[in-house]
Amino acid sequence: MKILILGAGAVGGYFGGRLHQAGADVTFLLREPRATKVKAEGLVIKSPKGDAVLPVKVVTKGSEGGPYDIVILASKAYDLDSAIEAIAPAVGEHTTIVPMLNGLAHLDVLDNKFGADKVAGGLARIGGMLGPNGEVLHTSPFAGVSFGERSGKPVRASLGELDALCKKAGIEGGLNDKINQDLWDKWIMLTSLASMCCTLRGTTGDILSADDGEALMLETVDECRRVARAEGFDPGDKGIENLKVYLTKRGSAFAASMLGDLEKGGAIEGRHVIGDMLSRARKHGIAAPNLRMAYAVVQAYEARRARGGLSKPTK
């Protein structure tokens, strides 16, 4: 089975690298100069689960080596349009697209472009980033994926093969017959975390050190849960309690990657993660004051970034 992975960052680089180590036929679709660096130096992974320098296959055009059986999208949500353009030549009659983007808004876009029958549900759970020399820095104790049929139809052969490869590679998770619920569960956690991290400019531990930090975090979780319930995907009490374990751990360095992107002055997934959740809250008439504040914070940041920084103070 031939697998194409768009992106070699924390998600694509880590999971693609582990699949490669397990003997899977993996090719990375990368932009220059990332492609040149990986070709010359290999894909470098630094992880508590084992470091590696891997001589992986790299292409810069989706038309090279295709069509592929599986195309894994590991881009940021704000790069979705360019990602679609890049992978389109790699998609054949029997290709399955497995997006690992945050949120849910990308699914309608992919369905409209390629057809819903070609697009599986997928997500990644991993903490990490690219290091200063382009190495994949895996920083969390967990590293898992979840994917499956959104339609509820029998699992196609390619997803079954991908599941077997993930297990061989020691990747947690894999095939999930309740992928739609899992997508919502992750989105609730990520939206709650990103909202609070970006609004209060701190890690989970920093937020919980504030007098009202835990209360604000739990209020935000509740806002997101009410949206999920209205959409038919309530995680249930047990699911929410599991989520709270990560979001209410005192002293934790856990933080949304969106905070790191914001502090570096980079592009962020505010609209796709927080904005879309808020939009659905409004559609259902759900009051969501914390989401409103968080989305205003990231929109103000994006406006500031678009004009090149803060204005000079008036005298």
C-alpha cells in the first residue's frame, strides 16, 4: 500500500516517520526548502519513544509517484486550500484521504472537492513542534491517531491496512468505529484549551494558578459540551471527566499549539477551532461568553498581525 503524507511537522513527520520505520511505503509531499533539507539530512525525530534519523522518500509535486492508496493530510487548517491543490494530482479512483486537521470545518470542503466517499475521518493526538534545525520534537508522553468511516459503512480495505501498519509501528489508537464522536471529543478539548491558553497567555498550570482559572476552564468545557450535545455528539459524563484530567492538572505544562504559534507571531487556527465552535453555539442559541471572548482575542491578534504589529502610541 502506498501512503502519501502532506507535511512533515509534528503530526506528519512523527507518524509518517514511525510508519516508515515499520516498513510502510511512505512518501512525504513537502514544499521547498523543507523538501531539500529532508532529502539531504533525513527526517529527524527526537522523542521520548526513541530518536531517529530516517532516509525517507520526498516529492514536491502530488503528481510524482501517484496515485496513492492513502493520502494523509497533516497540514494546518489555514493551509487547507493550498493542501487540496497539492494533493489533487495524487488522488486516484481508489484513493482514501485521511485528514488529520483540527476541528471539523475542513470535512465539508474536502467532501465538496473529492466526494464524501473518498474522505475518512481522522485526527492525531500528540504534543510537538519543529525544532530550530527542522527536527520533529515530540514532547508529550502520548502519540496516537484515530481514523475511520464517517458514514458508518463497512471499513474499506485501505483503512484496515493502515490500522495494521500503525499497530506494527507502535502507534497508539488506529481504526475507530466511532470516529465522528472522537472528532468531537478532541475538538471540545482543543477548543477549551486553546481558548484559555490564548486568552490568558499561559499553560494549563499557569491558568490554574489564577484564582478563577479552573472555573473559567470548566465553564469553557461546558460551553463546548453544550454545542456538541446540540449537534448530537455529547461525550457523556465519563468522556468529560477524562477530558478534565488533562485540563485541571496543577502545575501542568500542557498548552495548545495555538498559543505557541501566537507567541511567535505566526498564523493560527483561530477561525477553524474556536470560531467554528462559536458559530455553532450561536446557531443553536447557546450562550458562550468564554468562547466569545477567546475568539475576539484571536481575531484581534490576527488583525494586528495583518497590519504588521502595534501602532505607535500617540502623544
